[in-house]
Amino acid sequence: MNLLKTTLENGLTVVLRETHSAPVTSVWVWYRVGSRNEHLGITGISHWVEHMMFKGTERWPRQKLDQSIAREGGYLNAMTWYDFTAYFETLPSAKAYMALDIESDRMTNALFDPDEVAAERTVIISERQGNENDPTFLLDEELSGAAFRVHPYGHDTIGHLCDLQTMTREDLYTHYRAFYGPNNAILAAAGDFNAGEMLRMIESTFGKIAARNTLPQVTAQEPLQRGERRVTVEGDAGTDYLTMAFHTPEATHPDIHALTVLSTVLAGGSGSLVGRGSLTNYTSRLYRAVVQSQIAADVSASLIPTVDPNLYRISATVLPEHSPAEVENAIRAAISEICNNPITAEELAKAKRQARALFAFSSESITNQAFWLGFSEIFADTSWFLRYLERLETVTAEDVLRVANTYLRPQNLTVGHYLSSHSEQ
């Protein structure tokens, strides 16, 4: 892979991949700030700041920003999550300088107009209330809060309603000034450009921005869970849901690749650590256990790369006339089986094939290539992504058995049931 990685004098990490497969360039700017950097009183602040960044600067007011990108046939977006907030533009390569101009400008000159802040409060509260109409959101929020007693991963990115109602413009602007500096950012770009010329453009646009003060550190460490925890959410969705979550290590932990294989055997492609999208899981153990047995409509798993230890989640939609308890018992039986007997050589080979396929899908487009260059720098570095398949190939059936017994223990489990109003449980 034709990769250039460097750090500017002001601390900005730059990762460039020159690829000439299409006349397109995708530029991402990642900030090491997300819900992990929040506490009670300001939960949801990173997501709200993300919204405010689209309100524009004096040089790039809101309408000009959207119209200029669209006029060139490009698109832009942003996302906020546990460990990061990221902004990107994908454009014809000849116009890539626009992305650098936009992102360098709003790194320092976002306006945070008080009227815009007030208007956006209504928007974000409506977004929060819309999420509450989704029973899986309610269940996941309750389960995360129970699984994490100390670490801020227990708070959803959208934030608590009470915080969204009381945060001020000054809170938002202080958060922006604290975290949105070059020394807390990664610029990742992939596309049809000359890496040396791209670096010179980056230096001319971002190099003059001064580094910010030392950033507040996240020191919270979740204590060892010493027994199974359970939560129940009741609602009127008309359908029951189940989520089972086990504490698992951070993305850089040596067990993470064996956990990926384990999850892929259990839940198919949905459980892979790398992949923007998923493969069918019709032959996975959990699909056979709960979907083919006609007690659940679907089942999936989520193993996500994060800076600190997080959760491995298994989720299912319960079919009518059945209960979350039935589905839970079937999943427990499948987990017990995989903890007591090594997976077959065929399962191991298939899991690795699925991982390779998802890896290929996830790095196919220019936008996704730039995504992974930046994302992997958030929780590790680019070598994590570049060596992902190599490390996955070293996983053995014995490794999978070991991590199954290490992490899929009842004492490490939090179970969530969503019971709809039709239930008699």
C-alpha cells in the first residue's frame, strides 16, 4: 500500500494513501473526542458540537458549504461515536483542496451563534425523543448503563435528556476549544493525488494552526464485573427483544482477533471487527439455534474496536408466542457448546474467509479506505488495519476456545429483556 504518514509541528497526524483507481479523493479529519470524553452534566456534547460545525464559519457559511460541495459532485458528512468525532468530504481529486480549506477553517473559526445553538437544541432533543421510539435503543441504553458503572461508555452518544435541556452555548464552545486542535486530530486522505503535493497543501492550510493546551485525560477504568447483571425494559412496541453483553478488551489487546473469529462462528459476518456492512449469517451457530428453530426473527452480534474495553453484544428479535427467556436459553446453550468444545477446522477456515470478504468490502471505496486509515489511528495506528488479516490468520481453534472461556462467562454478562405490552411475563 502506497502510504505516507507524518506529524506536523503543531501535532496534526497526517496519513495519506495515494491510489489512482478513480479520479476521486476523500479527506477525513478525526478528533479524539466522543462520548468517552463526557461526564454527567455534558453527555451528548460532542454530538451537539458536531451539529454546530455544520452551521458554518464566516468564510464558509452553512449554505455555501453545502452548495459548493454539491456543485462539484461531491458529498460531505460527519459522525460522533465513543472515541471520536469525524468529518469528511469526498470530491473529484482536482477539487480536494476545498476539503482542506473547509476543515482547516472550521477547526478554529466555527461560530456557535447563540440563536443557532438554541435552534439546534430543539433538533437534538427531537432526535433523542425519536430514538426513544425505538425499543432497541431503550434496551441498549439501559443495558449499557448497567454494564458500565464507572466508564463513560455507559452513556449513549446522543446524551441524556436532562443534559440536552441544560447545556449552554458556553459549554459547547468550551468543549470545542478544548478538543478541536491539530494536536488532537488526524487527517486521513485516500485517492487520486500525489502524496507529496497533498502534504504541501495540508501544511499550507493546517500547518499555521496553533496546538491547543494539553487535553483532559480519561482515567476511568471499569471494575471487574463479579456477577451476572439483568435489566428489563417494558414498552408497547408489540415485539420483544433480547440483548446479551459481555465485557471484552480494547482493540489493541492480543485476544481481539481470536474474539473476532469466535464471534464470526457464533453470529456470522455481523460479528466481525472489521467491516462496514455484513454478510449473511444463515449457517452461523446462533442463526441455527434461534432463527431456524423459529423462536427469533433474527440474531446478530457486535464486536467493535474501541480505545478502552467495551462490550460484545448479541441481539435478537423475539418472534410472537415466544419470550426473551426462551431465546436467551437457546443462546446460552450455544455459548456453552462453544466453551466446552473446540470449533471445527471447517468453521475456523470459514470464519477467516468471511473476515477477508468483509475486509475487502470495507476497503473497496475511496471513502472507506480513508475512513479506515483515520479510524485505526484513533484506537491504535494504521498498522492495526494493514496487518489485520495477517494477525487473523494466526488464530487457532485453541485460541477461540480460550477466549470463549475467558470472556463468555456468566459473571461477565449483562442481560437485557425488552418486554412489549402484549407479553404476559
